[in-house]
Amino acid sequence: MHTGLKAKIRRGELVLGTWVTINSPDVVDALSDLPLDWVVIDLEHGPLDIGDLQNLVMPLRGGSVAPLARVPWNDHVWVKRVLDVGVVGVVAPWVNSREDAEALVRYSTYPPQGVRGVGPRRASRYGLKLREYVERFEREERVLVAQIETLEAVWRVEEIVSVEGIDVAFIGPLDLSFNLGIPLQLNHEKLREAVKKVLKACEKHDVAPGIFAPTPEEARARAEEGFRFIAINMDINALIEYYRRALEKLGRL
């Protein structure tokens, strides 16, 4: 699946996407008709498993929207499995050090440089395109996203983004606010300073800075700050927000 996402990131383009947590191919199928660059299917906090992931990525076959998966943990087995069912990128939570970032790259890379087992299944069209897949996937397609969501990760962000193979450093504002001791205070000075530090490190090492933006206005502001990989809300939040506003206007809230 050649979506061009990695090439866009390398060129420094703004790439927009969203988070999918609802276990329905209809959601992904509908999103595939929009000019999004990527979707992340969430296996960390969403109630999804590997079989669900395979069903959810099928509507994206041959399209321009790149499927990525957030794994429950930066774990060899999980990274291998999500790649084998055909995602082009992995979002890894809790990447706190150079060693964590190197592990993510190693888990996503075939030997001798890495430890990914060779059995790409759907990713190689069930073996029909095995040689083509293994020869170009890591170089031309694979996108690795390290989540920056702890104080330690902020302290060590420069060493994280200096690891070859890391394409995006993605800030999780909610987790980071808790780990900075300012839970849910998304406009706090501590969080703003942490964001600046991540942006500076990404610029220095030519890695795309990413962040979650719940509204179009915030997404635009984040792009102006320099973020290049922006999540514009997630499916369940967008659904609830629409109905909340509708019920407010109808006097129910």
C-alpha cells in the first residue's frame, strides 16, 4: 500500500489525520472519502484487538489515507502483529528514552538490522507481493511515531528524535499534563514550555512534531506553531460533541 505519507513527512508537509476507536469498518470507510492523510486505529485505549484492526484497515486498501495503529505498548509482539496486518505506521506510547526509541525501530525492522519476524501476511497481499514488500516497505512506507507524554520524555526528547527511523514525535497533551503534575490544565505554562522543547528538538533533527488538536481552530494554531502531524479530534469525541451541541440548542442541556 503506497499512500505517500512518509514522503509527505520527509518533505515537511502538514499531514492531518484522526483517531479511530469505534469498532466499525463503516467509520473508516466513510473517513476514507475525506482528504485526510492518515488515520490511527487505537489499540491502546480503544476496545480493539488485532482481528478488529485487520477488518478496520481493509476499507483503506489502495487509497490515499494511510492506516496507522497505536499499539498498547512499545512491545516487540504487538509491533510485529500490527505491521503484518497491513498498517504503514506504528504509534508507540510511553517512549521515554533513546533506548525506547531504538527498540521501536528494531521491532519494526527485519533482520539483520532488526528483530521483526518475517511473515507479513496481509501486508504482503498474503505472500503475493512478498519480495516487493520487504524490499521497499521500511525505506519508502514505514512511519514510526514516538509518543512524548511524560516528563522524562520531555527531558530526553532530543535523544529520542535523534534516533534514525523515528519519523514523528507526538505529544499526548492529556497524559503529559498529568505527568507534569498539572492534570487537565492544557494551557498551563509548564505544558507550554514542554511543547516548545519538543518543537525545538524536532526542528533540529528534522523529525515531524505531532499533537492532538480537538478543534479546527486549535489545529490551525498548532500548525502555525510548527506542528506538522496533527490529529483533528477522534471519532467518538466528534460524535459526542455534535450531539451535545445539538441538545444544547434544543434546550436539553
